[in-house]
Amino acid sequence: MSTSAKNEQLLKPREVAQRLRLNVATVYRRISSGELAAFRLSESGRGPLRIPERALLEQLRDTAAPAARGSGSAPLAGAVTNTTTPKETP
């Protein structure tokens, strides 16, 4: 195991929920679906879950990327755009 892996912070699902401003149940769903990497502390598979901090950072990066891509000049779906032409002044 590398030195950086030994020093990596392990977070509880509750801590991840607080940092992402999510419900704890949402964090567990993301773990179950594979969206968020996590592991159990015991070899029996029944120990407490921990999320490596790098997994949290990846989750933040992945959720921020679509927002950055959506910042183009096209209007949002359902957005009202100005379709009138200006009136000529006499």
C-alpha cells in the first residue's frame, strides 16, 4: 500500500451526505448503484462502510461536469425567449 493510500481520509456515509448536501439514503443508493466507491472495514462484509475521500472528490467532479457543459448559449428547454422585433420610432 502506498503512503498516500495509507494517509487517505476515510469518510462515513453521514459525512459524505453533509459534504454533498444530500440525504444519507441518497449516499447509500449511490454506493449500491456503483456511482460512489465504498468498502466495509471488516473482512466479513458486515462492518461499517467507509468512503475514500478521493471517491468523494470524483463524485463532486462528475456532478459538476454536466453543469459546466450546459453553459452554452442555447436556451434552456421551456425558457421564454424574446421573439418580438423592436418597433420603429417615427
